[in-house]
Amino acid sequence: MRLCCSSASEDLGCRRGDFSRKHYGSVELLISSDADGAIQRAGRFRVENGSSDETTDYTPGTWRRTDVHLENPEYHTRWFFKYFLGKVHQNYIGTDAEKNPFYLSVVLSDQNNQRVPQYRAILWRKTGTLKISLPYSPTKTLSVKSILSAMNLDRFEKGPREILNPEIQKDLLVLEEQEGSVNFKFGVLYAKDGQLTDDEMFSNETGSQSFDKFLNLLGDTISLQGWAGYRGGLDTKNDTTGMNSIYTVYQGHELMFHVSTMLPYSKENKQQVWVGLVSFLFQLCILFSVHVFYGIGFVCSRLKIFSEESVPLFGPPLPSPPVFTDHQEFRDFLLVKLINGEKATLETPTFAQKRQRTLDMLIRSLYQDLIPDLHKNMLNRRSFSDVLPESPKSARKKEEARQAEFVRIGQALKLKTIVRGDAPTSLVTTGLCRKEPWESQSFCSTFPYETVCADSWGQSLLVATEAAGVMMIDGEVLPQWQVFDKTMVVKHIHVDVLLCCFPGKDARLYVFRLSMLKRGLEERQLVRTKCDSRENKLEKTKGCHLYSINTHHGSELRIVAAIRNKLLLITRKQPRLDGLGPLAAATHSPVDQFQYIREICLCDPPVVMALVDGPTGENDNMICVAYKHQFDLINESTGDAYRLHHVDANRVNFVAAIDVYEDGEAGLLLCYNYICSYKKVCPFNGSTPMIQSNASDLHFSWNQMPNAIVCAFPYILAFTTDSIEIRLVVNGNLVYTAVVPELQLTASRVRHMQTVPFNNMKHYLIIL
């Protein structure tokens, strides 16, 4: 996969991990007036206006388009409907250590018809559902107990038993539908200039020409009488909610708009019908203020967005200025913002608590109904055997008949859901034909060697192999040059500082000046060997098994190398100011440009490390390390350790700790098992970092256990052996899952960019 940026400054933003929630608006106390003109507090709302200066005169024109994506799309999240219904699968029931009932559904399926078999599992609990994928191995069977352990559920009050009644599929589908609607209804309220009160706005029986054009942009005008599609609560028999409405289908979702000017009007009770239909959306979702006006040859729309303070952040963020001149672009943005907004609203405390109570009630009621049947049926004793057990020969025909009935009922239920209009549909047939930023493109399809690791060097790629050493590739048709022969057994490469390591006890760091390597390639000098690189060794790094480099080093480059449970901190010397520093450095080994600062001893060897820059760089830089069941912060100056996050799980697979910076303040994405947790790291208060719960902290689960995590803002990507899961950094919401069989991540900084000259003396190649 090749991630593209248009400039060096943008690439720095991607590598450094800078982002800001300010792009999603600011929280303000809004004031309103009642019918008598009395001033009232409307509440605290997040206001998105696309600009900090409301007095600016907006000039219509082109704008740089933000990425417009449906967040947590149903086609990727409604697993039970898509992967389980109509297929042979297993369902189990049990109670956890707190005596709360739970359900587990497991299916062995092909991943999106890519011939990648895998187990998918759904754990249904009162707190919500957890979905994970597990790899399939024909030689290693998978038990229910191991699946629950992967979901961090190891202790039971009653062990799981298999539910053999095929009717359970109907109940589990009801549980899944508690996640939210597939189809949506939204209110559209017309306000004339000067109208300030609700009664004034609701009294508008007709709209302006501009308002009518805006409605035509949203969807089609349909007759409600006899309407067979999604009705969104409108009356399709007796015209009690009007004769017409606005309807559209967008990316597989049916949308019905409740338009104030199309609803019946009563002078005695102006708001009665409207409040009954859309008060939920009006009060707790998003309010849009859209101004449509006409210029010479084009129509412009200006957009403002309001949402209650408790509504989690959702995208897409407004462009700056918030002015749209392309009709389709404006429609895409508006509809996606509406859908994402309703989903976000369901995560507010008010609705989340109601949904949890409903889910708890449904799960407990179903549990009470199932218990008598479980005691009668002895077949549920196979619950802790293999998930897909081989039936005994004597019972094979009976088992086949049961499975056939199971599939028949599931297929009928699936068809009924589709006919009812509550089924998630494929984005392939309903989505817009536009190029997504994560679409892959071939960098080199003829490279003959297996790669170990790689990193970008300008517009080229530096690739380490076992068979041919280190190669430089310029793309599909350009030549491939050998930089080091195979005596250089390279484990990691980092351009800026190039880091080499030999496996085992002889592992160490090597530093090379990029300008010298480039000159050697241009002059067709002999390929460098391990013997040629003796002067490039950082001697004190012998035995290094792990390293980390600060991702943005405007003032100081820092490297930390882990040698068992010892950390070695290394920095690049500041260049001399007499003008002789760079010239003198060119004639000496690049190792001379680095100095050892201190050693820090840990209680255990680290598995994951990341450097975190303090706000001043004066005794407040930190090192994040992961070992045992915890992430710790280490003060670089004192070596003191502070607990950042404890992992409450029997087994921990640490994946990454990624430094990100929100408005210049440090934060960390802590990735382990299926979890990704964002922690804001405040500056040191004296000698102690401020580690506390923060409104900016977020926590989400991947669907598959990642092998590697990469930030490419505004996205965070999880790489597995056969897929790439793409989410948004700001809220962790899923936007896409790409199936890539036999996937191996070798480089995470490949980009197309304008780079600084290679003879810049601060640029090195570090190899581990």
C-alpha cells in the first residue's frame, strides 16, 4: 500500500501524528428566546462553522475536499445478518462470574470471498456486543473456551452450552438490531429571515424557491399514500402526516425527511405533528443552518452544524471556509454528516443507558426461556469441544437434518429482513464511484525477493531482503540498485537515521550518512558489505533487540535502544555554529555525530517502546515502554517510572505505542490484543507526569488482532495477516476493511513527497 502526501510539511504531519479536535468545532453556551422575547439558555452545544472568524466574507470557489466516509458502516458491522444467518454456525449460552447471562455465536466463513477462511465470533452482553475474527488452521482446532478467552472472558458462573434450537437466530437478530437503524429519518425545518421563535418557524406552510431547490437536492418528492418503502414513522394510509415527503437512498440506506412545510398545519397547535415525529432528532442530534443563494452562474451553500455537548465527535469535519459550490459534493457531505450524527447520538449517556437497559432485559428474558430446553437436551454437553465438531457416524444423518433445518430457517429470516427493508446492503452496488484514499496501487510488481523490512527514501524505497541484502527501488519500470550485500542481515530500517541490526547477541545499531550512500549509488561504487561498515557501528548498542526514534526532531534527534532490560539514550550532537561543523562532519564517520546520554535500567526487557516529546524539551521528555501487563512512562532525565496503563487480561500481546500530538500536546495510542486506547499525556508536574482521565481519551476494539498499527492521519490502520482495518484517529470509528490475502507490512512511511536535499547533514540512515 502506498500512502500519498503532497508536500514535505504534510508528510511531517502524518509522521508526527498531529491532529486537532478543533476541526470538529468548539463547545459553546447557546442562547435562545421564547415567544415573549425572554432570553433563555438553550444549553451547551458543539458548533461547527468551518472557520473561527464568522465575520469573514466567503468567496465561493473550490475548496480542498475533506474525506467523507460513513462511520461504522452497517455492511461492515452487522455481522450476524451478513455472515451467520442462513449458514451453519454455533450459538452458546452461559453466565459470567457476576451471574450475568451472555451469548456467543461462532461461524467459520470465507473472508469476503477471498478464499481466506476464518472464524468470526460475536459475544452478546448487556454492555453491548464484541466482535472478533480469529485465524483458521486445519491442524489446530478452536474451542469455545479459547474464543471467550480471546474476548477477555475467562471466568464463568456457568459454562457455555450450545443452543440447538434454530429459532434462536430470530432472537439474536433482534439483539443485533439494537445497535441502531439501517434506515434513517431526519427533520428539515424552514425558517424565514427574521424568524426567531419555534412558533414562527413551524407556521411556515410553504418554503422559498431556494428551499425547494434544497429539498430537490436532498431527495425525491414521493406520495405517501400507498408508499411501500421506508416510511420513517409517516402515515402512508390516511394522510395524517401530509400527502408528500422527501425520500432518497444513499449508500444502501433509505432516508426519509420530515419537512415542516409538508406536514399538516394547525393554528391551534402549530408544532403538534412535528414534535410527535422528530422531537428526538431535533433535541439531541444535529441542527443544520443552510443558506442557499445565487451568484453568477453558480449556487453556493453555507453550512453550520450544531450538536449537543454530550454527542461524541463524528465526521466529516467541515471544510474551511464552509462554502460548497458543487451540488453533489454538498449533498454527499450533508447526508454522510446526518447519518454519522445519528449514530453518534446513540452513544450519548442518555441513549446508551436506555439501550443497555433494553439489551439487558432482552438477554435475561431470552435466558429464562432457554434454560428449560438446555436441561432437557444432552447434546449441549459438546459445548467445550471443537467449535465445528465431527458428528459421530451413528448421529450423522440426524445432525445433517438438524443443520439443514437450521440453514432453512436462517435463510427465511434473512429474506424477511431484506423485504422489510431492515437489511444492510452492499456498498459495491449503491456507493458512489469515487477513489478512496486507501485504494492500493502497485509500487513494484516485479521485485524478485522476499522482503524483511523497508522504508522510504525520498520517492524511492529502501528494501531489506535475506537473499540479496538491501536494495533501493525507484518504482515499476526504473532500475533496482543494491546498496548492501547479504552480509548485512537487516532487521529494521529507518531513513532519517538508518538503523541496522544483526539478530542474536551480535545485534547492534549502524548509522550511515544518506548523502554518502547516494553518492556511492550515483558513482556506481562497489556494493557495501558488513566489513565496509565497521566504522558505522554504535558500539554500546551491542545486543540491542528493540529501538525507537522520536518522530519529529526539529531541535534534537533522540534514539533509545533496548539491550535486555537496559535502555540506552542517544542523541545527535548539535551542529557547530562556526560554519565548519557540516564540512568537518562530511570527512568523519557519522557515528561521531551521535553521543550517549545515559543508561536507564528497567525491571524487565521492554516489548514495545515509543519516545514522547515534552512541551519544553527540558527534563520533560519521556519514554513509553510496555512489558508484563502494563505500559509505563519513563522520565528520560531521571529514569523514574510511572504507571500509564494496566492491562487487565490473562494474556497480553503488545502491538504498539504510537506517539501522537493533539494541538502540540503529547498523547499515546496504546495497542494490545484487540484493544486500542488513546491516553493524553500532560506535562510533568515537577518530576511526576500528569496521568489522569481526560475527556479526550478514547477506547475501541479492533475486529481482528493486529500485527502492526500505522497512523496515516486522519486514519489509523491495523494490519493483520490478511486484512487492513481502517478507522478514524479522532474517534476510533471504522470506515473500511480491506481483505488482502497473505499480507505483510514492510514499510509504514512510503509516500510521494518533495524532500529536502540528500546532502543535508542531519539526514542519516539507521539500520537495526
